[in-house]
Amino acid sequence: MRSIDTSPAALRAAEAALASPGPQTILVVDDAPANLTLLAGLLDQTYRVKLASSGAKALELAQRSPPDLILLDVMMPGMDGYEVCRQLKQGERTRHIPVIFLTAMHEAEDETRGFEVGGADYITKPITPVVVKARVKTHLQNKAFQDFLNQRNVTLQSQLETQIAQLDRLRDSTLHIMISFAEFRDEDTGNHVKRTQEYVRVLATRLWEQGLHHDQLDPHRIRLIAKSAPLHDIGKVAIPDSILLKPAKLTPEEFEVMKGHPMHGWDMLHRAASRLGEDTDFLRYAMEIARSHHEKWNGSGYPDRLVGEGIPLSARLMAVADVYDALISRRPYKEPFPHETAMRMIDEGSGQHFDPQIVQALHDTEDTITAIAREWQD
């Protein structure tokens, strides 16, 4: 992973490159030709000077090719300097150009108005060449350094986004390995993890679109919940093969062992979160789902016998998705049920096993759910 170079040497090199980009451009705006000639003669030995004899022309030139600084007369026919400055500060391409007002208006309220519309400085006429040169130099130096900082921020932001994307890919790769490991141990599940992941995404999105659980659901959190869903049975890697791979219905004693997989999964993910040093949203949802997807709305589930909304929403979504998919899928101990039969059985569990709002969301999205089941059938 490429590191961000913020060393003093790198910063000095950037500053040096910025210090000599060629002549900076100054736009001089004044309706008096004599004033334009005077200022051009004063500045064109050091800077590239452009001239405009009206406010409208100044705006046109500044928009076409933004200068580094503008010297702006106030009293001009048509559009005065204050209005020119106000419009410059509203434009995306021109808002950062420093504007120095040059005017015979010397009352305090005139100067105040100049700063209120966005001016950087205010010089009264008749001008003093040394003062004009000094202030122009100061504001151009400030502008150059601000441009450098802005560009540096853009560069750092780009590098940071690249590194975040790399971390996201690494996390997703790790997730894929964990899911693959769980699938390898339990070959009978086929595309179960993919189908249930998409069911969870669809159900959560439906709740959000209905205005439900907006304190817990938004597009970002729905993505995290869906990304976490495939880890719901990660704890099965701790279940003995003789039970996990048994091609028949489990005995009561074997089922008690199987019921340990939610806590095994939570413990594995909790250890991973502890090693990261923080409980990230991604691992929080994964832990919620792994531990609580066998809880029931009426409190008769396991391992914690949680009741109703005391069960994390992510796990309540997973419960409906998991049971629906188990019902429509073939297992060594059962044939698949038709969609209609599975829906009837889910309905019978509404308010007992399942959150009624999520059961309704399943009905609302039946066409999408069945399309997912067809696309990812075993």
C-alpha cells in the first residue's frame, strides 16, 4: 500500500514547484483609459496584465480564464465594482480570486461595503505605486500558498480514498475467505448464503422505503447489514462433522450441540473486533446476526431468549431470510417446499417466531424474493 508522503522534504519540494509557475496574471478593471495605462505600466514588467474597461467585460474575462488577482475600480457606469465583486464571489471558478478595490471613494462605509461583498483589500486613489506593488505582491503570495494548500488537500484526499478502497478490498477478501471456509464445512447449503444475503438486502430496503426503523436503516447501513449476512452461520465451523454433516435429522442431544453455533460465531467475530481495537459497524452487524438470528419474537429462541425489538433488527431480518430459504431448499432430511407453502409457514410464525413487519415486507417483495431464489438456485 503506497503511503502518503507528508515529509518536510516533500512539502518543500511542492512549495518550490509552486514558487515559479511563470508570471501570475492580474486583471485590471477601470472605465478610465488613463488609469488602465498607468496600472499596466506599473505591473506588466513583473506580471501578465489583462485589461477590462467595464464590469461586464471583467466578468467575461475572469470566467473565461480566471486571473490570479483582480484590481477593481468601484465607480463605473452600468455595473459598479461592488456588483462585479459580488458576482465573482458567487461563481465556482472565480470565488477564490482575491479582489483589491481601487477607488477615490474613501469613506469608512465605502471600505466596509467593499469587504462585505468579498473584497480582500481597499486602496484609495490617487494611488501610490509602492503601496500598490506591495499589496499586490502580498495578496498574490497568499493566493499562491492557498492554492498550494488546496492542491495538497486534493492530493491527500485522493491518496486517502485510495487507501480506504484498498482496506475495503482487503476486508471483503477476508470476509470471502471466512464465508468460503464455512461453506466448505457445510456443503449442503449450496448458494444459501448468497440467497439469504440478497433477501436481507431486499427486506431491509423495503422497511426503509416504508419509513420504518429510520434510526437504524439507511442505504449505507443496509449495505453493511447485507455484507454481514453471509456470516450468520460462521459458528458452524466449531460444530463436529458428525453432527454438522449428518445426513439425517439430529437427535435432541445433537441439536443442543448444534444450538451452540450462534455463540461460537459471535465469539469468533468478537475476537476479531478486539484485535482490530474497535467495534466497527461491519463487525457489529456480523456479531448481531451470528448471535441472534435464532432468537424468536416471542422470546422462545436461543441463545439469549430475547423478545420482540430486543432482538437486533439485523438478526430479525436474517431470521426471516434464513427460515424462508431453508423451507424452499432441499436438505438431506427434507424435500423443498413450494414458495406458497413456505410463505404460509412464515405467516404462521408471524408474531411468534418472526417480526410481523418483516413478514409483511416479505409479502411486499415476493416477486423480487422468488426471482433471487431462481437466479441463485442450487
